[in-house]
Amino acid sequence: MKRPAAGGEDALTALIALVQADLEACNRLIVQRMHSPVALIPQLAAHIVAAGGKRLRPLLTLAAAQLCGYRGDRHVALAACVEFIHTATLLHDDVVDESSLRRGQASANALFGNKPSVLVGDFLFARAFQLMTDDGSLKVLGILSQAAATIAEGEVLQLVTQNDISTTEAQYLAVIEGKTAALFAAATRIGAVVADRPEAEERALDAFGHNLGIAFQLVDDALDYAAEQERLGKTVGDDFREGKITLPVLLAHARGDAAEREFWRRTLEDKEQAPEDLARAQELIERHGALRDTVARAQGYGDAALEALAVFPDGPVRRALAGIVAFCIARAR
Amino acid sequence: MKRPAAGGEDALTALIALVQADLEACNRLIVQRMHSPVALIPQLAAHIVAAGGKRLRPLLTLAAAQLCGYRGDRHVALAACVEFIHTATLLHDDVVDESSLRRGQASANALFGNKPSVLVGDFLFARAFQLMTDDGSLKVLGILSQAAATIAEGEVLQLVTQNDISTTEAQYLAVIEGKTAALFAAATRIGAVVADRPEAEERALDAFGHNLGIAFQLVDDALDYAAEQERLGKTVGDDFREGKITLPVLLAHARGDAAEREFWRRTLEDKEQAPEDLARAQELIERHGALRDTVARAQGYGDAALEALAVFPDGPVRRALAGIVAFCIARAR
């Protein structure tokens, strides 16, 4: 009998165990390549890169390459590229405008300021392209430079739709496709590229990463309003405070009455928030089943991700990747 | 008799005339490739890219290719890459921290805010790497990704030395080598690379761009304290207000007495500046011949740039490039 795909942290542990040596090599390369004679660069980069994180994206590259039967070490450097690009976007995402600074931040930015975060992000981005150039595959360079442009487009679109409650679900989806799914898709796709697998497998891994990325972000957006998170001592309400328009809000807004819509307009568009407003937002989202339905939507994308894996024969890596889908969604349960 | 290399704006006009058609093609490509369905991206990018500027760096790529006898159109796209990288660094250089915002800004940043400047910079940076990937030369990718990393290192080093009057001349030089000379050197070097010229010509063009870039930045740093600039209605004192440690300041500080050093410490390190302090700074810099000597230093690098051109036969392009050296230095006369 097949071992069922584990959910929760077990799935992550299972995947890590399968690529353990590669992941360690990747971590070593990351530390080595973020070095610079300008000491502030590794200092600040370490604050994000070495601060742990799940290394989910490089793990996906390593696992995808293994799924494709790749025997070599190019995937290690490319996994490091993926993590560098991700870290650069995190650093740049930390950059704030004057208005937000008043609210206080808990990020590299808070410790070092806007400008170092931007410049160290640029450094890591450049390093990623140096690593890719050393690898020598124009195909990989094309996939990751396209992903980088798409990420920037998604992030700008997010800014444009921020504080605008008339944002459509299609626009919201375009934002998360750009800011999250594009790099997940590229990370898994290049696993097939290094292994020189047929186009169908490349496309399957791209679809897997894309759908997993959307599911991941939907769950993230749900967690930002989840009472359970609060009970666990985790931060909620960041999106609310920033006026980010996410699916839980869009669903609650669409299902709400006139007074509720006025509440969303005041808090998200006019940015007039009283201390009790977050609790009210959570209550409205809960009452309209908006969290449940956001997670259900995530499950739909998760199912699509699993479907995409069907072109690969069953085996421990495929099962571990399926487990990652369950892991991403289980975070919300 | 040879026509002497023109100084001033004439030299720029002469160079532009030689690469006119290529420059127009490059400008068209820039506008075309900064397009995005996310309208804010071309809007903000246009604010810098299309706002004119001298297009000095792409001009150098186009001229270097022509100097090497290149007959093709790859240099046009690579010149656009160089301009995209330059524009991205300008946008990221505009990013400010809370303290600086209080002083007011006149930049894309002032119109759009920190975050759009960062993200559109990222987009242009990604686009540059897409263009390079389309071009297909791993050698060019290596040169420009290395330059991008070096620029970021130079900019971070500049931050680290800011407000520190004990910065050495060697550190100052490392800053301007990174933030300015690296891209000038890459811009000219790739002219030889596309033309597939021998290593000696590649190195000569790299040395030309490197020395020209240092001369250019030295003059820029001098102009920021030049009374003549003020009379022309141009801004002076930006570096002073930001506490940037540049050669005019280092020379005046080293040559000053105890009271003067205390002045530099208070204004640049403690950032305590009264309205009349800029005039006092200019007066000290003038009295110690620090502007004159900064420009003399620039002339030395300019001479080294001219020397580097000697491996190429005399002709209109070589003369026009020599004219650009004179142009960069003449700005300070």
C-alpha cells in the first residue's frame, strides 16, 4: 500500500530528507556567494537569507530536478539563484514610504533602513544572474529573467490596487500570479530544464509550481485574518493595516450589506482605522465564510498542482511534492 | 591637419552624429521594452528614461562597437540594456529614508514614492537581463551581471562611508569605481565583444570606460560645490546636505586647520547644518584649491582614458571618443 502524502510539517520534513545533501550544498553556496568585501552586504543579507525561512523555493528546484532523474550539480547553483531572487524581492518589499514608517516595522529595513535594503537586494539580484551566467544555460536565464520581470509587474500591480476596494478578483489573481506564482513556476520548471527533459515535463512542472504558488499565496492571505494565528501568537492584520486587497476581503465585501461596505471603504480606502477595526474585519470575514472559501479556492489550485504531477511516475519524490501541496494548504487548517 | 578633439557640448554632438541611426533605434527599443500592461511601469520609467538625459552610457556602447568596425545590430539592444541598468540604479538611488524625506526631494521618488521607484527599477533591471538573454552572449551577460554586482557594492560602500569624515581617498575611489566606473567600463567593453575583437581591444575599451567613468564622477563631485554652477541656476550642495564624502571635501579637510576640521565634523558627521554652512563649505574648498585639484585629478584619469584609445587607429570615432573625455572634464571649467 502506498504511503499517503503527509500534510503539515511532516511533508516538508519528508521533502527535505530526500534532497538533504543538495540542500546543504545549496546553503553553503548561498553563504559563499553573498560574500562581499563590503561587510554590510553579507551582514544584511544574512539577516534574511540565513535567518532560516523554509527555503521552499530552492527546495522545489532541487526536488523537481530529482523528480526528472537529474544526476549532476547544476541544480544546486540554480536553486541558490532562485533563493537570491526571492530574498531580493523580500528586501525590496520591506521598503516603505514615509507614511508606513510611522506604523513601525519589524524587518531588515527597520534595522538597516530603506536604502541598504534596496542596494543589498540589487546585489543579490546581480549575484543570481552571475550564477546563472556561470551555469551557462540561456534557457534558464530566459526563464528566470522573465520571472523577475513578472514579479516586479505583480508587485507594482499590487501597489496600484492597494487601498482600492473596487479591485476585481481577476486583478487580485494577476497580482498573486506575478508576485508569488511566477517564481514558484520558474523554480520547478528549471528542474526539468537542467535534466533536459521533454517539453511536456517542463510544462507540467511549470503548471505544478504555478498552481502551488497561487495556493500558497491564497492561504497566506487567509492566514492574515485567521483568529487561530492570533491564538498561536503569530502576527495578523498586516494586510489590513496596509490596505492590501486580498481575496478574503473581496469576498466579505461582495457579500456584505451597505454598512459593511462602508466599513471596508473607510478602513481600506480612506485608511481610517481604529484599534478595534481589525477584530471587526475578522468578524465580517468569518461571518461571510470568506476564509473558508479562500482556503477552498486554494484547495482547487492545489488539486490542479497535483494533476500536473500526473505525467511523472509515482515515487518518493512525486509523493513528497504532493505532500508539499498538502503542507501549503494545511497551514490554514 | 587633424581636426582637434572638440571639448564642451560640441564633442557630444559630434559623437551623436556618428551613431545617430543606432541611437534612434536604441531609443525606440528602450520605449518598446519598458512597456508593460501595468501602466504605472512605463509611466514612471518614462519619467527617467524618456526625460532625456544625455544617454552617455548607451552612446559609449554604440561608439565602441563602431570603433571596432562592428556591422550588425546587436549593439543597439546591448546599449539599451546598459541604459536600463543605469536607469534602475538612478531609481534605486532616489530611495530615501525617513530622515531624508523631511528635506524634500525632487525626483521620481518625490512624485511616486519609494516603493514604485524600487519596483520599477527592478522591472528595468529584469528587462535588461531579458534583452541580454535574447542577444545570447554569455560573455556579455557575465560582463554586465558583474558590473551590476559591482555597482551595488559601490553604492553600499558609499552608504557606509557617508557622514564619516575619516573615509580615506582609497575608499572614496572604491566607491566611485563601483557606482560609476564599472558601468562605463562594461558599456565600452561590450562594444569590442559584439565585434569579436581581440582581448587587447576589449581590455583597452574597458580601461577607456573605467578611466572616463572615474573622471566623470570626480567632475560631478566637484560641480556639487562649484560657485559657477550656482550662477548658472544649477543645484549645488546635494552631496553636502547628504553628508557624502567626496574628494573636494577630503582635500579641504586634510588641508584645513583644527577649526575647519571641526566645521566638517559638525556639518557632515553630526549633520548639524545651518543655512550659511554650504557657502562656508564652498569657501573652504575654494581656499584650499580642492576643486582645482579634484578637476586636475579628473584630467589625469581622462589622460589615461585617451592613452587606452591608442591601440585603435585614428579616425572619426576615436576622435569623437577622445572628445567625450574632454567634454566630461570641460563641464567643470
